[in-house]
Amino acid sequence: MAKKVTVKESNLKQTISAHPRVIIEKVTPQIDGGIFPIKRVVGDRVVVRANVFADGHDQVKADLLYRMASESNWHKTPMKSLGNDAWIAAFSIEEHKNYVYTVRGHACEFSSWCHDLKKRVDAKRDAPVDLQIGSNLIKEAAGRAKGEAQDKLLSWAEDLVKKDHAIAIKLALSEELYQLMAEHFDLEKSVLYPQELIVHVDRVRAGFSSWYEFFPRSWGEKPGVHGTFKEAARILPKIAAMGFDIIYLPPIHPIGQAFRKGKNNATTCSPHDPGSPWAVGSKDGGHKAIHPQLGTMEDFRNFVKEAKQNNLEIAFDIAFQCSQDHPYLKEHPSWFSWRPDGTVQYAENPPKKYEDIVPFNFETKDRIALWEELKSIFIFWAKEGVRVFRVDNPHTKPFLFWDWVISEVKKEFPDAIFLAEAFTRPNIMYRLAKGGFTQSYTYFTWRNTKKEFEEYLTELAQTDASEFFRPNFWPNTPDILAEHLQHAKRPSFVMRAVLASTMSSNFGIYGPAFELCENQPFPGKEEYVDNEKYEIKAWDWDRAGNIKDVLTKLNKIRRENTALQVTRNIRFCKTSNDQILAYYKATPDFSNIILVIVNLDPHHTQSGHVEIPLHTLGIVNDKPYPAHDLLTGEKFTWLGEKTFVELNPVKSVAHVILLTKNVNRDHDFEYYL
Amino acid sequence: MAKKVTVKESNLKQTISAHPRVIIEKVTPQIDGGIFPIKRVVGDRVVVRANVFADGHDQVKADLLYRMASESNWHKTPMKSLGNDAWIAAFSIEEHKNYVYTVRGHACEFSSWCHDLKKRVDAKRDAPVDLQIGSNLIKEAAGRAKGEAQDKLLSWAEDLVKKDHAIAIKLALSEELYQLMAEHFDLEKSVLYPQELIVHVDRVRAGFSSWYEFFPRSWGEKPGVHGTFKEAARILPKIAAMGFDIIYLPPIHPIGQAFRKGKNNATTCSPHDPGSPWAVGSKDGGHKAIHPQLGTMEDFRNFVKEAKQNNLEIAFDIAFQCSQDHPYLKEHPSWFSWRPDGTVQYAENPPKKYEDIVPFNFETKDRIALWEELKSIFIFWAKEGVRVFRVDNPHTKPFLFWDWVISEVKKEFPDAIFLAEAFTRPNIMYRLAKGGFTQSYTYFTWRNTKKEFEEYLTELAQTDASEFFRPNFWPNTPDILAEHLQHAKRPSFVMRAVLASTMSSNFGIYGPAFELCENQPFPGKEEYVDNEKYEIKAWDWDRAGNIKDVLTKLNKIRRENTALQVTRNIRFCKTSNDQILAYYKATPDFSNIILVIVNLDPHHTQSGHVEIPLHTLGIVNDKPYPAHDLLTGEKFTWLGEKTFVELNPVKSVAHVILLTKNVNRDHDFEYYL
């Protein structure tokens, strides 16, 4: 939280002893005054900007200082002036450690002296006194230098006053002296920005991941019979073959019997209904146990192992809530709210009751024990090899709990990844991300028009949010069958797959509902009918019309093109048709450029011009250049900044074009990331 | 300066004992994280916005807290929700004291309970347990209440469980109970924004002033002979009659003889050249002395007295620099820089030399004595009744010196006003204002086109700058005859007078050069030829073509229309012609509305449509409404949002229209200031 600031009496002695003439303002990135860290993954870079200026006449220099938090010395890189007192520089994240950065400025007396000397020389004004002044500045610097540098500076100081005037001037203005002086400026006259800003660094997968959510219990060998981990493991290679790298499992804990929901969320259930996995806890155990019908702890360990062998990581569902049968209710009644009539306070959104779900009372007097126990659930599963946690409804629990528990878990498991499942107001979603969540669900699911996509992605990629909020785009989830996918045909599913996987470096699907183009809603709701949350499904994974081939290709394109492994590099292109959305992503050096053009109308062929900023991308404007569609394999030759496209949704909903720069850009686009 | 923030280890015990669920973010106005105060004058108000939200389900409330810094208790005003977690409220500055403000939020359990109860009742669900829960909440609140309120709450708590169900429900949802509960919510569960943000409050003239700069020595009784305070006093009533309220005098101290500049800034001078008043100091004294040719200290006191009798205040020129004859050079050689050849370091901008001016070395080892002496200059003149200081070139002296000295002087003289004469880069001008300068010179002089005015005034009125930077618009100064006034005719001078006096609540002119439409430049420079800085002028104040009548009218309009006494209320209107600039200013309640329409082309008649936002201004759209031109006295009747205007620059350069609201606006414009 912010620090308390009070009105301070000015104090001459204190003010005057520091008397720094340099002001450093507006250092960015900086989240809420530096209270929260920015986020990066290993291999990313951080572009730092600041306003640095001084009173008086001296020229100003600025350095970016950065280090791993664990290092004791700063690395230094000179900042580049952008004019009007704005400066810029960047540094790279090389290790999976947190970094800190700040800015140092100094008024450079010697640089100002050189500047004035040049003007005197140009005006043919003799400058013997000035050479003496310069010599004194060099002597002072020599006093701060050591060894060879000191000797060199001393000899320079002497030459400036002893040598012939013309030679002395030449020596005074030499680049070598300038550099040497720059290395030995008076640190006491420099100003350090008073905040050390923090970069929270995650492993690479935090920034680039493809999630596949599925219910293992639907993958038994006999259709309709509760599946086990052993049985479900057989589909892991198939998911891996589609190019996904994270398997997200709904809760795998014992499911409560009390108030168990039936098919389609019915309030009564038949004896064979399996119940919602989110009603955690029964006589068989709670958040550290495994639902007996899925297998044993040993079976789960084997499942994790098999996933690993397929280069798949398991993402675990953390749903901090209990069924009324959860052992916690008896063992720790103080962790829940009890009503005056002696019954437990179940979840409610009046007049609706969710009697199968009991929330924790995070404000209970016994909360230290509660919070510690919840933390131990993360630690328990992390020790079982699970390092990715998808957290259910985090916004209904205290922000401060997440701030604390995520930081605690990361102390022990720095590779832990936390995905916040919060579909609520923007400030709340952002606050969860600031507090430590690695990735976040987004509003992608409800963005449809070109304007909506451009505005939302510009917010995510080009505001402060891009520094701490890592979007994860989901076209569907077991909870959400968005209106545009209800009764929709294949092109709609392909379109959402292209959008999710190329706009956001992190994306996920709930399968196989998604790749099978499952499109039947529960009437009047944005939900699936016969929802898998409440029943065991038998999926025909090779069902006609599925889009497994498209997903496989998209994941391959994502792996092979690093431009798609970042989200905050997305920029939009102008198009002449509102049904045609176009955007590009590039690496900071523009060695990899992907241009995506999508027909947002799944029902009709749409065409129009797309404006491609060739100059920005480093492509010569007046010669033909190749454009390779990685999705269809087609190779085009384009000319000029305006390209005509026509997309028939049945044939191909989108172009995913690889462009190649053919000139080194000679302009200032080097800091766009 | 900002506080050092370090990476803190999270600590369960600490986190969990506070467990506030409310987050307060983006509290504005807030300058650089609250390091610097915002500025207001007595009578202004402060509109505060914040994002306030909570995790969990409870409804959130927010209060604006404010007080005079010297008060110990907060005043409280409930904030209004703007949706999406944004809240707004305002408070008024009633006394000439500094204020502080902050925001408090709390999750309101009782309010949430009422909300749920209503939904249960609507769904015809019986709620005996819920009434019991509500009763308990009321009992808890009673524990925090006293006297009558406590009794009332206890009886309510009892009624809720004892009375007939329908009656109990009605009681539970009564407005009276709701208010009582709101007054006794659990303060321990509320969250206070950790910063107390400061409002620096000045007297009214800091925000609304009309400056008139002139050289007393040019107003002797015999033309061309050095005038005295006694003689110059005779023009004070005439300046007052034009409606100005601040008389700004160039330095009145003894002028150096060494390197004295001659006519037109010549490096040699004749024995009769009076010298530049900015070359301060001679054998007759320094910054606390009066130039003998102007008179004695007693004469100055009388001049100040006569000014006061004319409702004029004296603004004193503070030029912290010395002529080579200044007594300081001998008495305090350590306050200056000395070159290796034993000569003093005079001002230089190589290859130009300003040998008549010696700057102080603010970084001298003896700087405590220097800074204290400079402070004593302010105090000396403040004790002589001068409370307005126009500071010459503050950006060449340390920011920290100004931060300190302004705060020191204001401790003793809270009514002191400081105007920063800095024409340099925006960040530097803004930093001086943040550090304490009351008013600031601006780029107004170099803004000419409609686009330039709209952009600049939008920056000054609608960004952070509006909170700490008080513009003072000068169409001319003794240093600046801008290109557009060189060889210009009367309409150009009238245009700049209208723009300066109606865009900015603080404006000034260098007279009588301005009102006499003096337009002869020094060839190739943005300066006057035969500059009054270097010679004694004999002005014919009644010269034909003067614009004294226009200035008199403009100052009268400014005094009579409070909308013009603020700068940050300026908003622009669309016009169909780029030569027609239109803007309005209104009081927060729209009881006074001034619409200004200016022809920016001094040579040709220009016409076009102006779009007047009638709805915003509270004027009915479908009926004729009166528009009264205060400049010409003409009365128009207009209809609708688009008005056609035609301005012949010779006849009238501008309309200054008084509009009158005729409906109470039923929408959300109440916080535009």
C-alpha cells in the first residue's frame, strides 16, 4: 500500500546540503506509484522512460540503472534523449529472478564546458581562461579516478594549459577525454530517482501458453461410465499433438453428496449423477484428496508423469469453497458463517440459493489458521508436481489473501503460475493481477466488433495494464457458450480460434466442446445445454466438422513465430471494411512479423483494403514483397501499403501472414515493446 | 521528493490483522503521487475522484474527507457513484488556510443485507432467519452508538425479530434505519486512503489579477529626464481607471556602472544612459536599496501608499543577479564564481558575453549564508508592504532554492504571490509551479492559430497542470514584441488583449507600449527597438489609435463576470472557420456564462458558424435566447445550437457574449470544475 505522506516543514540545512539540481519525473513503467511490480518473463525486455532535467545551464545526462534484486551493484545503460527532457532506454531480463530498476540523472559540467568551448572556437574567440577552467574540471575528475584513468586525466589537465592553444583545444574536445570524464563524473552531484521499481519475473510459459481444459471423468473407456485418470491418460498424446502445452483439470477432489446438483444444474439429482466437481469435499476428504472414482493419489501422480512425457503441464483448479459434506465443516466450524438458526451460510445471490456450496468466512477470528491451511493446499499440490493453478472466482475472496498467498507460494515455488478466473469489473480484475496473479481471464469472450477488439486490445497492450495484466483468451469455458457461438457453424469457431490464439500469447479452450463446434445452449442462457459440469459426456472426438486441424496449425504457427509469443506487441491496421479486422505483431527487432487479417462476418464473403505500415515494419515501399499465409500455405506477392483482401468464411476465415523485413529501419521504432 | 520504496516481505500476521477488503485507487487531483500540493484560492472548490471497490459481495460506500490542515477532525461528504467503481465528490475552500483531503471507503454489510432482503421480499421468500441476521447487525451498530441513537438502534433490533413479519420487513427497509446504520458503520472495517493530499490555498488575487508593468523613470514631469516615484505616482489613478489591480515595477535598485549597456543594448554607453534596471547594485547599494534617481525609501513607501489608495498593489521585481558594482561582490566574494585569472564569472551564452550581469553561485560552500540573505530580500520588501513578487529567470536558479524560499516567505506572509518569469521548456516551467510559484508566464505569446490555442488551453485547463500551474497571459513584455505584433495595426492589439484577458484569469501588459500599439521591432528580433530597458522614454499616453478604452472595458467585464475569474473552466466550441476561435467559461452552477468569439485574422472579415452547447449550458434548445455582447453593447437574439457570426476586425475583432441559463440542468455537468 502507499506510504503516508505528511506536510513537511521545509528545512534549509537539509535542503541545502543535498541541493541536487536534477529532477527526475514520470519514470515508467510504474504501477500505482511503484506499489506494485511490473511483470516480465525471462527473455523479455523492459523499456524505461523518464523526464530528466535540471535548473541552470548545465547539460543533463540520464542513466538507466537495473539489477537483479539479489545483486548488490547496478548495471548502467545511458538513456537516449527524445527531446523536451524525455529520455528512454531498455534492459533485458536474462534470468528467472526479480529485477529492480531506477533512473539516475546528473548535470554534466564538463559536457556543458565542451559545448561552450566549441561555440567559442566557432566564433574564433580565444579561450585561455576557459582552457584553465576545463583543466581544473579534469583535475577534479582525476581525484575521483584511479590507476591508469587517473594518470591519463592528470596528463590531460596539464596538456590543456601547457600545450599550444590550437592543440590544447583539439585535446579538450577529443572523444576519448569526453568518455573518460563521463566515467568519472561527480556522483555526489547526481540524483537517483528515490524509488527502486520492481520487475516480477516469471518463467517463459507465464507469457506464452496454450491451455486445454477437459473433464477426465468423461474419458472412461466405456461411454457414459465415470472415467479414471488411468483411462483418461490415453488422450494426452492427442492433446499434445494439437500443440497444447497446459492441461487444465476441473477440481479432482471428492464431490459432496449434500444438495448435489443433477443434470442441467437441477436442484435434485438421481443417485447416478456425478455432481459438480466444484462442490468440493465429502466424507472421502477435501482439498487435498482425490475423488475416489478418478483413482488414487498414485494414479494422479502417474497422470502427471504421463502428461510430462507429452510435454504437457497440469493446471490445477483451486476452488476455495466447500460442499456441506467437506470435513472442514466439522473440523473447523469457525471457518464458516453460521446463521442464527444454527445452519451454515451457503452461497446465495437472492433469491437464488446455492446450497451445494459453502463459502469460507475469510474474516473469521480464526483466520490465521484458515489462511495458513489454504496456503498449505497450494504447497501440497505443488509438491506433487503441479505448478499451474487456475483459481476459481478469486474476486469473492480478499485481495489481501491473494497478495499474501501467491507471494508465499512463489517463495517456495518460483515457477508457480496463477490464472485468475474473474469475470467481473475491470478494476477488480486489474487489482487481482497487480496483487500477483500471473495470468487473467478477460472480456475477450464478449468482444465481437472491429471497434470492440481494437479498443480492448489497445487497452490491454498499450496502457499500464500491459505491464501487469497478462490476458488469457478463452473462446469458451464450461460456464460460457457465448451468444455468437450458439447454433453457430464451423467458420465462427475457426474465427474465435484464430482471434484467441493470435491476439493473445496465452489462450485456452474447453475441449472437446470447442474443437467439435458444440453449439447447443441451455435455452435463454450463455451456457451449454446438458453441461459437462453435471454429467458424464461421451465425446466423439473425430466428429465431422471438427476444427482440430486448424487448432493444430495455429499452435504450430504460434510455436514457430516468436512475434505471437507476446501480447503487448499487438498493433492494428486500418481497413476499409468494418467486417475486416487486421493487426500485426512483431519482435522488437522486427525479425519476425505476423500480420493477421480476419473476416468477422461468419456468414458472408467480405473484402476490402488493409493498410500495412511498411515503413514501420522495415519493408521497402516501392518493390513487390512476399506475403506467406501460414494458415493456408498460399504465397502472395504484394506491392505498396494498401492490399486488397477477400475472405470467404467457408473457405478461409482469416489470413495469418508471415512478412519479412528487407531493410534495416533507420527510424525510431526500436522501443515499441 | 518521493519516498523510497523497497521490496517488502509479505507477512501474514500483519496482512491478516488489517484485512481491509476495500481498495482505493487513483485518487485525483494528485500531483506526482501527492508529493506536491494542488492549488486553490479562497472560494474555489476541489472536485475529488477515486476508484473505490472491494472484493466479495458487500456493497461499497465512499466518503470524501477534508479539513483545514490545522483542524484535527475531518469533515465528511458522501461520494457519488459514477459507475464502474468510480466515485466523485467536492468540497469548498472557505478560508485562506491550507487544506488536506483523502478518501475513505467501506464495505457496507448492512446495505448489502437490505439489498438482499428486498430481493427476497420481491421473490416472496419468507425471511425469518434473515431478519434475525439483520437484527444482529443492528445490535452491533448499537454497540458503536451512544445516547438516543443507541436506544433507537436497540429498539429496532428488537422489533425486527419480535414484530409481525410484514411489519418487521417494513421496519428493516426504512430510510431512517438505513441512515442511522450508515452513521454507525464499523470504522474498523473501513479503509482510509494512506495519503493526505494537500491543497495550497492562496488569497483571491492569486487566481484573478490584471497586471500593468511600467518603468517609473519614464514618467518624470520633464520628457526625457529621469522620473521619480513622486512624479510617477500621478499616473497611478489612470492605470487604476483602466481596471488594472497590480502595478509591476522593473527593479528599482541602484544600477551598476561597470559594463553598463547603452541604447538598444549597446556594449558601450554614454554618461547619460540610465542603464538596465536588471543590472542590480552599485556603490549606492544592492537589492535592499533604492536607485537614488527614483527617490528615497520614504518616496517608495509613499508610492506604495498611493497605489493602495487606488486599489493597486505593487509587484516587485526579484532579479537575483548583480552588476559588477554590487556591494555583495566585495562583501561576499564567496557567493560568486571566480575564474582562474582572478576575474569574476559574468553571465555568458558563448560566444555572447553579458559582462554587466554576474550570477550568484548557488552551489557555493557558503550557500547557507547566501540563501538566507536572498530570503531576507523578500522579507525586507514584504515588510515594506510588497506582497507580490515577479521573479526574473527563476529557472537559472536551483528548484530547491525556490521550493525553500517560497515556503519560508509564506510562513511569515501567507498573502505573498510569486510570479515565475520562465520562458523555457514545459517540464521546467511546471516544476517551478509545483515547487510553489503562485503564477507563471506561459507560451501564450507564441500561440497564434485556432489549433494552437485549443491545444494549449486544453493542456492548461484540463490536465494535471490545471491543478498546480496558474497561467498569467502577457501579450507583450519589455523583452518581447512577438512577430504578430511587429508593424501590426490596432486590430491585432485588440485581439491579443481580448484573448489574454478572457482566456486567462490572470493577465498583464507592458504599458504603455501595449495600449499605444507600439509595433516597431529591433530589426530581426522579437524585441522592441529603442527598448525602454536601456533608455528613458517619453510616452504620449493619449496617442491616436490607443486601445485604452478596450482594456478598460475588458477589465470591467472581468470584474463583473465571475466566470472570467478562473482559468481552468475554459472549454472550446466547434466553429466552421479556422479563423474563428470560440470558447466559453462558466461558473460551476452556470449562473454566469461568458462566450467569447474571436476573429484571429486581423486583416480580413471572417464569418462562420459557432456551435454552442446549449444543453450543457442549461439553455433551452427550441426557443430564442438573448446573447448580450458586453464589448459592443449589442444585444442579439439567437436560436438553436448553431450561430452565424461575422467579424470585421476593424469594427470589432471579437464578441464577448453574456449568456443566461434558463433551465436547471438535469444532467451530470455539476462537477466540471
